[in-house]
Amino acid sequence: MTYGSKNLEYVTIPAAGVEWTCLVCEGIEETAPGYEPPSPLLCPSCIRLALVESLRALGVKL
């Protein structure tokens, strides 16, 4: 009994990530291999800060 397919497709994954600069804090970030940078170019820390500020502006208590 055999398992799998006889026609295998090989996927190549880039060996290195892509470096990009956050538009808010100008910090340098790097994506994992095979992933693209976010759009817009915002690091996770700046995204969290913007979310908290937005929620506070709406009157949400954290």
C-alpha cells in the first residue's frame, strides 16, 4: 500500500527575511522567511499603541 502522490511539487522558501523600517518609530524590523512586510509598515508595538490610543479616545476603559 502506498501513500501520497507520485506528482510532488516542490516549493522554494527564501532563506532570509526582508528588513523594513517602521513609519512611526523608525525601528528596523525583519519579516520571517517567506513572508512579506505589513502594509502599512508599522511594527507590532506601534500598532498596539495606536489601538490603545484609539480605544481611549472612544471612551473605552482598559
